Amino acid sequence: MPFLETPGGVSIHYEESGTGRPLVLVHGWATSGVVWRFQAPLAETCRLITVDLRGHGCSSSPSSGYGLTDLTDDLVALFIELSLNDAVLLGWSLGAQVALAAFPYLRERLAGLALVGGTPRFTLADDYDFGLPSSEPRGMGLGVRRDFQKTMGGFFRKMFAAGELTREQENLIAREIVIPGRLPEPDVALATLDILSTADLREMLPAVDRPVLLIHGGADTICLPGASRYMAEQIPGAHLVELAGVGHAPFLSRPDEFNRILSGFMEDIHGRD
């Protein structure tokens, strides 16, 4: 089980398979690299790397330091340690914010960026209509404090639209993703939830000058589809794929389609070399 020891003494767990150009996958809030299990076939054509953010999965949990800068620093350290270049960096949900925040520091090492179910700002603002009310993260925090397991179960179910999953898919996701997964400690979930309450990355979008793929479920109620439409307008040349009837985790509910879209994006990038 490979680990990176950061300069700050945090052990970051990662997994890698395959060879070729790197594809680095960053998970979302209160999950871990296990969520990418259905993306394992991508290792047939690239060097596939999944990472557990600090305090998540098998990575260590420091007593403090769960801000966006901390998560970004860990990701940059991973790229340096593994000598990753010409890479595609993919972030989902909170991981999309980590990927965006890391972009200025990883720019020279990146061939492209993929943001799944992402948003530059999770909450509404007077000049931003594509977030949720600030009461949403506050309510999640209250639920975490009152009954962590129940709250996380409800959050996971909310990732999928009504009728999106067949019973067979539900059982497969439970067996391959949920049961092997490991929830963070409640204090870690609360600390990283604060990122969703405060981060605003809109100003940096026009400066993203690598090919960008945006994948968003059209029925996503956690990060609204309008957020990716907004990013598609703000990021020069970004390509948006919106999947009708799909919720917050298309890589789980539509893994074959998701993998094809991502593979096509990578082939397009590498074809420009």
C-alpha cells in the first residue's frame, strides 16, 4: 500500500496501475479513492492514479489543517514525488475544487483538466445563481454532529436521481464501493465541509489555459448543472458533457459511458502532441 509522506508529516495514500501518461483522480467530500473502482479499466491505456485526501480513506488524519490550501499542497506534493508530467487531473465535487485550486501550481505538469459534478462556488451569491443556499452546508454540519452515519447515508442516496440506478447497480455499488469504503472521522468531515461553505474559485477560471472537460449530471441536486454551464462559459475552450437523468456521481451510475467520454478526451489531448 503506497504512501507519500508530505513535508508536514501527513501520510497520503494513493494507488496506481497501468503505464503511460498519468491520469490522477481526486474524490469528493467524505469519500475516498475507492469511489473510482469502476474506472479501473482506464489503466489499460494510461497510468491511473487515485489518491485519498488527508483524513480520508487510508491517508492519515492530522489534528488540524483541512483547508483547501492543505489539500492542494498534498496534491502538488504527490505530483512532485511521483514525477508526474503531461497528466490529466480529474476532480469530482470537492475534488474538482481541489483540482482547480491546484492548477496554478501544477500547470506545467498538466496536459488537461477534467471536472466532474464540480462547481467553483458551492453556495449562492448575489452574483452567482448556480449554488445552493448557505443553509445547506450548515444543515449538513448539524446532521454530522447529531448522527454522522445516518447523515452520510442520506448524502450518498442523494447523489442519485430517482430511477437512475437499477437494483443490480445498487447492489454492485454497495458491494464494490460502499462496504469497502471508509468514512472520515466526523471532525474531518466538518472541517472539509467548511471548504464548501467558503471557497470561491470563480476569478481563476479564465486563467485555466489547458484543455478542460466538464462532466455533469443533468439531475444533480448537490452541485447544480448550472455550475458547469457557468464554468464552460468562463474557461476558454472548455467542453461540457451534460448527462440527462444522471445525478452527482456519473462514474458510478454510468461507468462505461463515463469512461468512454474520459478516454476520448485524453485521446484528443494526446493527439495534439
